[in-house]
Amino acid sequence: MSSTLRQNAQELSEPWPECSCGFDPFSGSCSGIPAGVVGDGESSALNALLLEPVTLRLRSGAIPLPTLGQSTLFSMVRPRWHLRSSAGSNRLGHRWDQFVALWAAFNLLWVCFDITYVPLRTFWLQRNLYPLPSAPLVLRLGFLPDITPHYDPVKGIEAHRETQAYLDAFDQMDRALLAGSSASDLRRRQVALTDQMIDDNPFLASGGSGTLEKIKNRLRERADQDSAKQSAEQLLGDDWLSRQPWSEERRFWQQQVLPLVATNYWRSIDENGRPTDNFWRFDLLLFQSVFLADILLRAARLRRRLPGLSWGEALLRRWTDLPLLMPFWRWLRLIPVVERLQTSGLVNMEPLRAVVSRAVVALLAVELFEVLALQLMDGAQGLIRSPQWPQRIRRLRSHQSVSINDERELVELMRIWGPLLLSDVGPRLAPQLQAVLAHALQQTLQSMVVPPGLRQLQLLMQVEQQLTQQLASGMVDSMMELSRGAGSRLQRRDNRQIDLLRDCVDRFWDELAQALESGPVLERSQQLVCALLEELKLTYLAQINRTGIDALIRELDQLTVPPSTAAQDQPIGAEASGLPSRSRDQSP
């Protein structure tokens, strides 16, 4: 007993045949047909193989395997993104592809941040979010770091001298007032700087003209004045500060005015007259060098797989990676990044692609089908109306047709299907042919041989029935014998036979073309066939509408969407199918 178990264990430990779907003989889970299980002669028993219990036959005995369930059968039509992809044999190369995909994704995020940094610099500076610009609702995101001092040099951004002088002067005045000094000179200087800022509008350099208007409006509202300059003079005057303590008044300036002033900046211009942008230096050093090395590595792997491919052709096949090396239109890097994330297995984009493609197909299916069908029918009508139609039929002969290889497909099909129909299919239809022929003979005898008065005799009718059955059986047997003989002869590979078949086919096309040329059939046939195609265009194409396309999409959903859990758990065994069990031989 122990030796038998050891022998079975040794046989089970040996490699199984390769399976593209991951067949597990112990759990019975399989999303397809294992390679080598269904051979050329077993394709007709495919359903029986899936539905019936499977027995693993070893040299020392047989082990029954579980019956496949409905969930296993459904996995054959499951969506492509539900199938498990096999891992690559080169683990190091796969890890490199994943690293480059993650590095490219990080680069894409940095590109998006760089593109939006200047328009969103105020947000990164203040870290305040205004959900409703028209309402005084502010969400302070203090947990975000202030990155402007570190990233401003990358974009060539510096503090504006006029607004920075305004902030420094206010800071000096604030310290003096908090110390208890009147600071009248500092207050007058601050009023003068406010007037100068209103007159010069330094916010034009950064495209923030609206910021100055916000400052002026807040000064007017605070002082209840129509002039922003008079409002600043009043708010920093002795009378106002005598009624309003500076500890409260400074809160208005620090919360309502100074943050707006601090948003202004100055950006340098390069020699080409464009704003300074040093992002390309980091992009070239940290990212594009890695992308270039990866593209060359992929091209080398492609050339190793296809030795006849040149470097130029290999690089052209990686044309989708071109945005990774372009210093402009960096947002196009989304295309190669998505492709790399998909191919590396980090992100599965197939469901999204399927939804988008399905929407496009649903929108354009009717128009595309109409255009293709009309083009096909118009081309057929043009071919049929052509006076060269008989000549084109004559070109179907073997010595005038273009063949990819030396094999004549039509002759070979006749040689294969002839024995199949004559030797296999025809003899199996003998009972049905006998019944049909006997019935026809009986009806003929009743109407022509037997007088109407004698048809009531039961004995005569039985004799007639037996006679017709014997005649039909003899005729069918003779036909079947002749059919088997002809099939067996056709099944033999004979060069003379092939030549005769080819001559027969060529003669048929030649005679058909000659008959069309010599008689009045050609013109009438052209009219009838073209009229038939025209009717197809007017009737069938008119019935194609959006409803039919939607029905096709729903039918596709039924094939690809997984069923309910209850339906998946219901087994389909040999008892339900009524098919006998079969075994699968496995030998080392």
C-alpha cells in the first residue's frame, strides 16, 4: 500500500502539460482547455470533457477528479481583465519594467504639479481653499507645507521689490506700535507706500490685477470711504487708532490686506523672451535619462526577438514613448505612462478601455456598418455591371488564380469533403433515405398502379408497402455502396485524380463564362443581381437602428458580466448532462 502511494505521489509530482488557463486537477478550477488535452481527434467531445467527471489515470490506479461547475464553464467567456496573466520568465526585466512604470507615473504627477504651480501659487503660498469664491468661506489646510520658497527658484520666481518693501515697512511699523510708540513717521510712510502701490499696480507683472482691486475694496469697507487712498490714510491716522487699539486693528491688516500683497511676485525672463523655467534640468537629469535607457533596452530586446529588425525600425515601434523625451507638451506623457502601467501589471486599464471602446462602438456602430455595407454592395454592383464579369469568372481557373502556396485549396477541399460526405455522412442517412424513398414509391404506386377500388384491401396494401420498402432498401443500398466506393477512391491521394478534379473545376468556370458571353443571360443576370443588392440596401440597411446596437451591447454584457454567486456555486455533473464519464490518461 505504501509503495502504491509513493508511486502515485511520484507521478503527481512530475510536470503537468502546459495549460494556458492554470488548470488545477485537485480543485477542478480551469478557465479554459489545457494544452494537449483535446487533440485533433477529440475536438468533437469538447463539451463532454468539460461537463463530465474527469478521472486521472495512473499506472497504479485511477483517481477521480471533481466535476467542473458552472463558474468554471463561465470563465471561458469571462472578460479579458478577469483572466490571470502569466508572469514573465525574466524576473529582473519585469522588476525593471515595474520600476520604470512607477518612475514615469511619479514624473507625470510632477509634470502636472509643475504645469499648475504658477496658476495655483497663491494656494500653495496661503494654503487656503475657497469652495465658493463669492462667499467668505475659507478652508485652511495648515497641514500642507509651504513649498513656495523651495519651488519658486525652479520657475524663476522672486519676491517683487515694491510689494516686498511694503511688507517690510509694515512689519517695522507693527513692531513700533506694539512697543507703545506712536510711530507717526512710520505710519505716514506706510500710507505713502499704499498710495504708490495703488498708482503703480505692481500686480500687473504677475497677472494679478484683481488682487489690487480686492485690497482697495477691503480698505473702503473697513473705513467706510469711497476712496482707497483716503481709507488707508484714515485707518493709519491718529483719530482712528485712538478709537481702535492697534492690537485689534493689526488683525485686519494681517488677515485681509497683507496676504493679498504677499501673493505678488516677479518672474525673470530668459534670453528667448519667455519666463524662466528650470524644470527641464531636473526632468532631463532625473527622468528623461532613465526613459532613454529604458527605450534603448526595449529596442534591444525587440531586436533580439526579431533579428532582422534594424535599430530604426525597433525605435519606431516604440513611438508611444516619444512624449517621455519631448521637452514640450509634457501632458502627453499620460499615454506612455498608462501603457507602461498596464503592461507591467501594476494597474489594470482593461475595464476602463473596454467601457470607453464600447461607448465609442455604440455611438458609431450604425454609421460604420452602413458605410461598410454600402461600400461592399456598391463594389459588388460595380463588379457585376462591368462587361468584364465573364472574364473575371474565367480567371477563377487554377492556372490563372493567385495562390499563396502550391496547394489548390478548392481541389483539396473537394478531395477532403468528398470522402467525408460519401463515406461517413451518406451511409448514416440510409434509414432516413429509405423512409423518404419508400414513401415516395408508395404514393406513386397508389396513384398509378393500384386501381381505386382495390385500395381498400388490407392484404394488397401490405404487399404494396413491403414491395416499396424492399425497392427503397435496394436502391439506397446500391447508392450507399456506390457512395462508399467513390469516397474510398477519392480519399486516396492520387495525382491523376487531383488533375481530373482541377480540370473539372476549370472546365466549370470556363463553360460558365462562355455561356454568359454567348447568350442573353449576362445582361439579365446583371440586372437581377444588381436589383437584388439594391433591395438589400433599401430593406436590410433601413432596419439597422440604435435599438439593435443597444440589444447587441446588452447581449455582450450577458456574456462577459459574471453571474450571481448562487449560479456559480451550482455544479454541472454527469447526472445533469446524462453523458458517460471519461478518463484522462496521464503517463510520465
